[in-house]
Amino acid sequence: MIRDAHEANASATPADFEVDRLRVALPEYFDKDGGFMLDRLQEALRAGEVNLSREGYELKFLGKSYAKYLTSTKTETVIVPDLVHNARDANATSENVYVVGDNLDALKHLLGSYAGEVKCIYIDPPYNTGSDGFVYNDDFGYTSKDLVAKIGLDEDEAQRIIDLQGKSSHSAWLTFMYPRLELAKQLLTDDGVIFISIDDNEQPNLRALCDEVFGEQGFVATIAVKNNPRGRQSSTSIAPVHDYILIYSKAAAIAGIGGKRLTQEQREEFKFEDEHGNYRLLGLRQRGVASLREDRPDMFFPIYVNPDTEDVSLVEQAGWHEVLPRKSDGRDGRWMWGRAKCVAEADRLVAKFVSRRGEYDLSVKDYLNNDGLIERTKKSFTIWDDKGFNQQVGTQEVKALLGADAASYPKPTPLLEEVVQLGAGLNDIVVDFFSGSGTTAEAVMRANAFDGGSRKYIMVQIPDAIGEGEPAYKAGYRTIDEIGRARIEKAAVKIETETKANIDYGFKLLRLEEPSAKTLDELQSFNPNEDGTLLAGDFVSKFELNGTPGKDVALSTWLLHDGFGLTPNVQVLRLADYELAVCGDSAYIVDPGLTSDDVLEIVSKLETGELDLTRLVVFGYSVTFSVMHELKKNLVSLKSGRTVSVIERF
């Protein structure tokens, strides 16, 4: 667990993260010793007539190599579930998650289960304005000579990187953001999107950074959000009235961007109704650009109308009126639909006699709900101008819920509802790893209440202390995450009261903690005796944190690492004298006390099929040498021929 991560970090390099991605994506270009065969890849690309560009344009900043190194290292924190909070009725079955801890560590943990699984990420990172409190807060834990050895810098540059500590320069901000965006990209589905709020101060640098991380082909849009109609008067010349949201994806061409909700006024346009629902009428004749017969000759054809019943047909019939798409000036126009579509959807065509012209006009039924179920949306624009997006709305929302101005410039819920609507489908996961006051979580609940969705959220917030002079402190809050969690709980009550919607209003609470230096030293020095005893005592209890037993800490950390997520379904199987934790195809031995009799029980249940496993994960400190030897030996020679891997973790 922690010892394994610590030992891996000792040999980590800035390139490890990218090399690991290459090894997964292109295993055929690595030799048996793990070397990357660049010449073979280049030859394959040449054979495919791919242009091997040598353009020198790239983003450079002080600390970039260190940022890459941070991306490559493993987290040395553990996951501590809050058992009391999680057992409450509203939270016990919830699939929403609130993580208290550094978001860089959280992202590294999340990759174990959520890589390629997250459809929508929204973040509101520090803007680095000089007044938002951002400084690069990394104690490094290395000397300049360490960085020279680990990263390959010269000593002068290594010292300059260490000097970024406590700074708020552009380089410090980019060093902070780079690894977080690299890891966040790995969470996204192939069509997933990330929305990033920013202002003018770092917007150009963020755009350049995202172009590098996601590739220029990942750029979707830059949204200008009008959030301060009166303008920021602190500006010495022109008063800004907007901030930005940058939208990126792994590939913009397939980015899963949804549509914008219709306003009430727009819904009222659908004033007609039939058995398929509400609809409006759109003229079948093409208008505007490319609307002449010569533009699309195949879309100029007659449609026939029964003058008695006003039925419509594409087949000529005696006594029926012929209707052609002629323009008001007599020129031949064209239809909006082709002949095949008109035939296939003839029941959507509506004829109406226009007396002043003495002829029939044709329209199309345009339904409010797609497939009769999901309300239609419209394409979003790059300028968002809505009163609900004004920054004072967010402040008023938090004050109404918590009774105090407990958050600084919180984003308004309508803005985040817009993001969720565009970025996440009905059953998708939404992640916000700069959670702040928890607006994103409320937006997810409101979106679910509106359309009956079951979107899930994962919020991450570092427990930054609140200053004694702040309104939030006077209201009783001591850390930022306390504000966010209180806001989510109160917003849930409000939404349920207002909508009566049957959705997930709870959340699981987890904290990221780093074991003490003493525990780490003991883990590093541990070795079992071959006579079957342990040199140390109960190591599991050393991970007891915040009142959570060490077994729950280890199990939560491993389950996330192994792909079972933050809300896994764990079963307990009683052996001879031991309780085995089982999840999916894996079982976990965490607490000490496993005996030979328990090993025989495991083998027996595997042979009979009562236990269906592919791996058995063992906390190496908890099992004696002799029992571990017996366990491995028995699982290698199962009569059924099945294979169960024994994985030791330290």
C-alpha cells in the first residue's frame, strides 16, 4: 500500500507517466527489457504516410519538468471513510462522493477505478489574480541536489524550482495546474469534456497548457460568461463584465456536448398537441441561403394535398392539389426535406390553405420531446448572458442556505446546471476537484430532479483553514470543505422539498490522510521471520485514522485501486476463524489472524465454486511467513484447474 508507493516513487522519473501510457497503448513497440523502440514506431508511421513534424513550438515554464515528475509519482495517502456519516439513511446507499484532501492525491487515487469513466469534469481553479490567495504550496521534501538526480536538471534550475514555494508567478500557477490536468484527462471517457473557469489573468496560459495536455484537436470552445453586468470597477481602464469557461475534450470531433435547455418562452412555442406530444409547425419550404431549386434540384418535387381532408401524399391522386416549393417572387425553390424523408415521415406533414395566395402551404410537426420522452434542447453559443449567471446570484444562494456570506465568489447554480446539461448525460459521472462551496454537487442534484436523471458526482476539496476574521469562521466553519458539505446537505433538503423528486440526495464522505512518519519508518523496516512469526505487531491498527479502523482504511484504498470505485459492494465471508472481505472477483485479507484452517476453507470454497475469485489480495504485514507460504502453495495446485493470483501489498 504505502510502502509500495514509497518505493516506486524513489525511482520515479518525469517521463514515467507518459511511458506507461505508451506501454498500454503501443505494447508492440517495447522490447523484452522494457525499452521503447522508437525507430520501429517511426518506420510504421512513415509506412502510413504520416507526416513526422519537427516544429519547435511548445509551452515552456519554470517547473515544467517537476510538474511532469509529480504526474508520474504515486500518492502516499490512504482513503479514510467516515463510517458515521456514511451509515446515515440518506448516505448509506448513495453513489455520490465527497473527498476531503489534496486534489492531486485524489486524482491519482481515482485513476484506479475511474480512468476513462468520467463524462464531465468542471473545475474552478484559483485565478492567480494576486487577491485570490493562490500561492504554490509545495514543501517539495527534496533538496536541489535531489531534483538534479531525479529530474536531470542543473543545480541552479533545481534551486529556482524549489524557490517557487510560496510564489504566485505564472510559472508557479502552471506548475500547479499541469499535473492535475494531465491526470484529469485520463479520467475522461473518449467523448468526455472538461469545463474550466478562468479570467483574463491566466486565460492565455491555460489555453496553451490545455493545447499541450489535450492537444489542439481537443479544443471545443471558449465561452464568455457575463457574470458582472456593472463591470469590475477595480480595473483602471475598461471594466470587465465577463469571465471564461474553456472547454476541452480528448478529441473535439467526437466530444459529447449536449444541448441547452429551452426557456419557458421557447417551450410555449410548442402550442399544438397530438398523440405524440406538443409540437410547433415549421415551414417545409427552405428559406434563406441555398434555398433555390438550382441549389438542390433533387429537393424540388411535387407534394399532393386532398382539398377535402387536407391529407398529404407524395403520390399523385385524382382531384388532389399539387404543391411545389415556389418562392413568393415566383422562382422555383426547394423543400427542407428530400423525397425519401417526406415519404418516411409523411405523418409529420401538415397542409394549410392560404386564402390570400389561393394555394396550400406545407409545414412540418416539430416535437418538443425527442422520441416522446426527452425534452429537446438547442445548441449553445459562445456567449452566455443570463441573469442567473451573475456572480451575486451564487453569493445569495450560499447565504440563503447557510445564513452567512460563507463563500468567496461561489459560482451560481444556474451556471453549473448549464455545464452539467451540456457535459453529462442522464447516467454519467460528474467530477469537480476544486469543489469549493459545492455548487457543482447542487447543480447535479437539480439536473437530476429536473429530468429524472441519475447522474453521480465526485467532489474533491482540500481542507484549507478559514481565517478568524472571515464571515464563514464567525458562522462556525473552520475549513472550506465544511462549507461545501453543509451546503450540499441543505441544498438537498431544499431541492427535495421543492420538487419531490426521487433522486440520490446523499453522499459518501472520504478523507485522504498520510500515515505518520513513525508508521512509514516502521513499514519500511518490516521483515517477516521465516520461522513463521512477524517481527512487528499489528500493522493494520497503525492505519486507524479519524476513528476509522485500519481495516476499513486499507480496504477502501485497495478497492479504489483495483477498479471497484468509491462505493463498492463488499460482502463478508466467514471462514474457520477469519472474516474474508469479497468484492467482485477479488478477496482481501487485511486483519491479522489468518490460520491454516482458514486457508483450507478458502481452497475448499474455491473448489466447490462457492467462492469465485481470480485474485486474493493480502496485506503482507498481517500474515505469517508460514501461512503465506501455505496459501500460495495451495492456490497454485487447485484441483479445478482455476487460477487465483495471490497479490502481496505493503
